[in-house]
Amino acid sequence: MHCNLRREIPSSLGNLSRLLHLELSQNHLVGKIPASIGYLNDLRVVSLDENNLSGNIPTISLTNLTKLSEFSLSSNNYKSTFPFDDMSGFHNLEYFDVSQNSFTGPFPKSLFLIPSLKDVHLSENQFTGLVEFSNTSSSSNLYFLSLDRNRLDGPIPRSLSKFPNLRRLYLNHNSFTGSIPRSLSKLVNLHEIDVSNNKLEGEVPAYLWKIMEVALAHNSFTSVEKYSDVIIQRQSLVSHSNLLRGPFPLWICNLRWLRLLDLSNNLFSGSLPTCLRNLVYLVDLNLRNNNFSGTLPDIFSDALQLQSLDISRNQLWGKFPKSLVNCTALKLVNVESNKIKDKFPSWLEALPSLHVLKLGSNEFYGPLYHGQVSIGFQSLRVIDISHIGFTGTLPPYYFSNWDAMTTLTEENDRYDQYMNDFLNSTVYNSMEMVNKGVEMSFERIRHDFRAIDFSGNKIYGNIPDQSIGLLKELRLLNLSGNAFTSDIPRILANLTKLETLDLSRNKLSGEIPQGLGKLSFLSYLNFSHNLLQGPVPRGTQFQRQKCSSFLDNPGLYGLEEICRETHALNPTSQLPEELSEAEEQMFNWVAAAIAYGPGVYCGLVFGYIYTSHNHDWFTEKFGRKKLVLTSVR
């Protein structure tokens, strides 16, 4: 393996009559497997995974390999019908892996007639139809079965209970329907089960909570059977993106060792229980997109390991919980789109690792700055306090200590692993934006993304020109919809990585700094509805903007090419109503997330996908709520 071998496997390989192990994985081999391999009657192991093999498999020859115990053909380029119609001759086969190809055809139930079989990988192929096991299935030693990411449908077979030693079962990303069969409770050794991303429905049976790792996300479950026993060792509970309803299941508070709790994108209602304070080892708490109401309990005094808190898009009200100041490991706080009413929590500056802070669309009030000495958000990378109503001014040095937006260190310059959940499914984390009335979901979150959104408030005075120019890693700056006055700071031209700048709907005057025309990454600009005058910079970035980006600035000129007119923009001219509203909402962030599970990290936003395909699903599940659901592998 890893020998950089190329070309085809030579047929002369069949001359090695005493060969026991054939290990050619992780090379660049192409073409077909030679039929001469059938001459190697003593072979115990065939490992050809991670090559570029394709074509027909010499099944007649392979049936001669009756002593074979391991066969691996994963991660090749096979696109044919699954060739093994009869595998009864493989009496000693224990490990079988053809995953990550494109084998087609029905579920290969003959494979499970092999009594010695222990480990089967059929994932990421194109198998279709029902999963059936023969009445004479004899693979009683089977402990690992992966059927995920195929095109299988119908019910989850009750006959899976015939494999009493099964420890890991992956059925996710198929089209299974119906409920989870009660017969699976007989699998007393089952340690992990993933049925996420199917079409399952009904009640989640209580016996599943005896299993250490369970993934149920992206189905249509409507209820959870009550479970009263204390489960001491359980570390994760992931059941997001279903139709679960009713009050918060109080038995969850008994899972004292729980590290990951994700019930997001469901229909839970009622108040959040104070018994959540029992979950002192919790690392990630995600309850977003439900109907929880009442006050947000101040329950975080002992949650010293908490890294991610997302309770956004509920109906919670009351004070912002000050006990969060004890959670020194916090990296994400997202409480947007609730009814929380409190002063700006400047005490969050003390959290040394806080990366993402989203407070938008709540009822916070008062100034962002209270006059005391500020230590600054030293690790902050994304902040969204939009559409709240904060007042006051920002002193010139306001951003001086925002170190993570000033310089990328060696640690945070790398791209981090995206957080998968425990069963190859995903914990829902993403960032969404409204772009010209179309919802787009950003995933593949990049660690080097930096963004400030202060839009839709009542902040007045000057833009902090002495410190804002220090934020050289900033990619998005949105100060629109405030009451900033005076000139646009020329020092903004120092922000060479800036991609988005929105200063619209303020009271800014003077000229647009010519230096902004040299910012090569700048792709979206909006200066509309101000008091600006003078020439528009001639940079390519400006010439590519829409005419609406300069609307309602009486003294601006040089817009002939941009607006394709022969005169300066008429300050009284108007765009169609739907366009101006879309522009106004351009950077109305709907969500941003960095997620942290036990020992893993998820960075910041990278790309976007159009999410209209989720519209019907959301209409059914969330009514008038305007949401986008994304999963990250």
C-alpha cells in the first residue's frame, strides 16, 4: 500500500501460487482485476481499496478463493451491477468492504448467508429497493453493518434482530419509511445506530436511549417515548430536524454525562426546565428553531465545559443569563430571534475563547459602550447585534482590542475539521443570509472568516476611525440602518480583505474615500440613503455595483457608467419597491454558527448553496417561520 503503483494489475500475479496476502490499496491502479487472481487458492486477504479500478469483476475466478477472510474494494470506480449473486462459497469471509463505489442492483442478501461474516461495508453505493435477510441467514457473528448513503427504501427490517452481536448499525441517508421496529430492542450489544436522513415517522422508542450513540436527525418523528431510567454513561443525544413536539423531555436531565444535546429544528414548546443545570459536562447545547417560551433560566453556573450555546429562533424572554460568564470555554453564543430584554452584555468580553456572538432580533437596549475600561472581545470573529435598537456612540478606540480580527495567528490561520456527529450524521450548524430576497445557506465554515453586523440600530456619532482600520482580517462590515454622521473613515482602505461593506441608511457626509477603489476583494458595496457628495471612485469594484448602491445621495456624481445614464443620480429617483427592500435586507443575518462537540471544532463560513429545495419542508414544519436548514458532513 502507498507505493504509488500505476497502470493495470498484471495477470502474471496469478503465478504467485503461495501468496497469502494481496495488499495493493492506496495506489493509482486502473483497469480490471485480472481473472488469474482465481489461481491463488491460498489467499486470505485481498485489499485493493482506494485505487481507480473499474470494469467487470471476475466473480467466477474469485469464487475459488474459499479461504478468503478479508476482501476490500472500497473507493474505486465500479459502476456496474453488484456481481456477487452467490457468495455461499466464501466460508471463511469475515471482512467485506465495497463501500464508496457506485454498485447498483438490489440489496445483496446472499452475503449474509456466510456464517463467519463479522464486518460489512456497503455504504455509498447505488443499491435500491428493500433490505431483506433470508430466513436462513446465519451471519450470527455480524457486529458491524453499514448500508448508509444508498437508495434503499421500505421499512427497516425486523429481521435485523437476528444478528445478536451487532454493535454498529448505519442506515442513514436512504429512504427508509415507517417506524423504528421494536424488534431491534433485542440487539442488546448495539452501541451505535444511525437512522438519520430517511423518511421515518411515529414515536421514537424508549429502548434507543439505552444505546450509547443514536442519530435520528432529518426524519419525521413526532414523539419520544418516555424513558425513566437513569443512563449514566450516555454522552450524546442528537434528534434534530424532526417533527418532535410537546414539552422538553425532563428525563434528559438525568443524563448527567451528556456532552452533546441537539434537539434543534423541531416543534418543542413550553419552558426550558431548570434541571438542565444538572448537565454539568455539556459541551454543545443546541435547541434552536423550536417553540420554547418563557424566561431563559440562569442555569450555567456549573457548565464549565460548555463551548456552544444555540437557543436561537424560539420565543424566550427575560434577562440574558449572567451565569454564562462562568463558562470560560464558550466559543459560540447564539440567542437571536427571541424576545430577550436586557442591556448589552458587555461582560461577555471576559470570555477568552468567544468566537461567535449573535444577539440580533431581540429586545436588548441601551448603549454598546458604558464608559468603563474595555478589555475588548479578544477572540471574537463574528458578531451580529443587528435589528435590536442599541443607542449611543462608539468611542474612537472601540475596536482596539479585538485581536482576532486584527491578525491571524498560526493556530487560527489553519482550516479546522468540520464537526461530524458521532454517527457520520451531522449536527446542524450553518450561517444563513438573505440576499435580494433569496435565502442562501452558507456552509463549509472557514476559520478565517471575520464579520461585524451592527445594522438596524440607533448608533450615532462618528464611525470609530482610530480603531476600525486595525481590523485587517475583516471580510464583512455592515453598519447600515444607524445614525452615523461625519465622513466615511479613509482608514477603511486598510482593510484589504474586505469583501462586503454596507454603510447605507445613515447620515454620512463628505466624499467616498478613493482608496476604497483599490480593495481588490470588495464585491458588494452599499452607500445609499446618506448625504454623500463628490465623485464615485473609479475602481473596478465600484463600477460593477448596482445603481441602487448609491441611491439618495444628492451630491454624488460620476455614476454614468454604473447607472448607464448621462447625468448624476437623481436624489429623488426611486427603485421598484421590491428591489429596495431586498437591498435593505441584504445583510440581515439569519444565523451564524461555530459548533464544538467533544474534542472537535467547526470553523467559519466558506460557501453558499441555494436552498429553495427546503421550502416545502419548512412550510410544513415551521409555518410562517423563515428558516433554512443545512447539514454539514
